[in-house]
Amino acid sequence: MFRLVFAGITGKEEETCESAVKFGALLAAKHGAGFAVLHVSAPLNREGSCVLQLPGEEDLAVRRDCVEDLCRRVMPAGLTADVMIESGFLHVEVQKALRLMAPDLIVMGGHGDAERCRQELGNSMDDAALIVARNASCPVLIAPAGGVAFNGNFRRVLTVTNFSYASTPLMALANQMAEAGVADLRAFHPIALPHGAPLPPASALSKMINRAAERLVNLGCVLRRPVTTGVREGEPAREIIKDAREYGADLVVLATDEYGVAGGTEPSVAARVLDGARYAVLLAGPQALATQKIPGAAMARRGAL
């Protein structure tokens, strides 16, 4: 499934860096893929998006030694890694590298507030990983921190859809990830009512839920494999996190802009899911979804969706 797995890490948060490198290395080994690691040292001094001082050569040499030690510690036997060291902003340097290397999967850590891009991008509340995913031609896997056990296989994959253009390719991507690890697959749709709108009568809400469940079943049918489904009314990010926890998902597959393009003063649904996730999240932007191979039968069913 993968030819080249690329891990983008930053900072000195050992736990976060280790998780990203470990997930990337194990997935590369499982798929017989090449593996590359890019460490980006943040500017020592900056004013907004203006870099005033970058780390010196001596600092970067020390960081290279640390990253190489990390790779040797967490990579499985027989796997080698190309290690690159840069300085600047994580999302910028990762996107530069992607244009040259064209990987099939990007792995990044859950960087939290330390890697928010608000200072670089005005009022944006997006995480660096979400910005990369929105523009990348391949999916971006955000590895969970906290020492989550992982052996290269996902056991339960949850894919989330709002029945947009992304529904079918996103389901195909989730299915590929599930099949690679012989995992269970679940499709979930949170029903988001307009902000401030009153809750509809129980009968009307029941019809909405049933209709959404039917559409999920139709999406699952094209895969010719068992797919469980779930529908719930509520704020999308909250319901996604809740369903993932109840299902026991270790991977959530989500389109970056399925609930509208983010980048404003409020965090997007995808950003909220990343904040609350204690499992891996696979983000796919428009370019990554466009490359997905959709089963032939799915094309005939698209009109029904």
C-alpha cells in the first residue's frame, strides 16, 4: 500500500517525536516501504511569521544525533531511515520536502499548543498537521502521544462522513487501512443541526437518523465486506470522539474539510477531533482523496448517495 513513509517531527518533546517515528517506522516495515524522517528545529527568535534567528550548525548537529538515536531505538530490525534536519516552521518545511520526495503517507505527532500555527498564520487555529494534510497529495497520520501500543496493525478503524464529495474515496481509503491490518471497519455520521436551531420532533429526528443509516449502508456495500454503522445527533467533533471511544477505535479516518473549510478564528471539526483524540487520526485533503481508487460499483451507486 505504501512505497515511502515520511515522518515530520519538531521540538524536543521526546514522547511526541518518538510516537511519530515509531508509528511511521512500523508502518514502513509492514508494507516494505522506504522510511524518511525530517526534524524541524523551531526558530530561536521570531516575530509572527518573520524569522529573526535560526538555530546554528552546532545546534542542528546535536539535534541530528538525537534523532538518529531515536530512530535506532524505535525502528524494527532491518529498517533504515533517511534523516533530514532543517530549521523553520514545521508545516512549511514538511511541505517543501513533500514536493521533492512524494511519499505515500506522512506521519506527524500530536503537537498540541506548542505547534499551533496561529502566530504564523494570523488568526488561524489549525494545527500544523492539519495544514499539511489540507495541501498534501497523500494522507497524513497523526500519531497519538502517551505510549499507545502499536505493532504496525490497526484493529478497529472508524471513518467519518458528512456525505460530501469525499464520502466514497474516504471510505475506500479507510477500507485500505483496515484491510492492511485485517481490522474491523465502522462508518459514522454525526447529524449537525444548524447553530441555534431547536431540536426537531422525535419522529422527524428518527427519520433523519434512519435515512443517514441507509446511506452509510450503501457506502459500505461497495466494499463487499462487513461494515458496522453509527449515526448520532450532536456537535460533530464531540460525537466523533464519543463514538470512537465507545467503538474502541485505534484509527479515525477523516477528510480535512468535510465540515467546511477551516482557518477562521474558531477551530475546525478536524482540529477539535485532533485535540480530543487518544488514538491515531488519518487526515485526507482534496488531493489525497482524488488519488483514491474507487471500486467500479461505487460509481453506479453515487447517485443514490
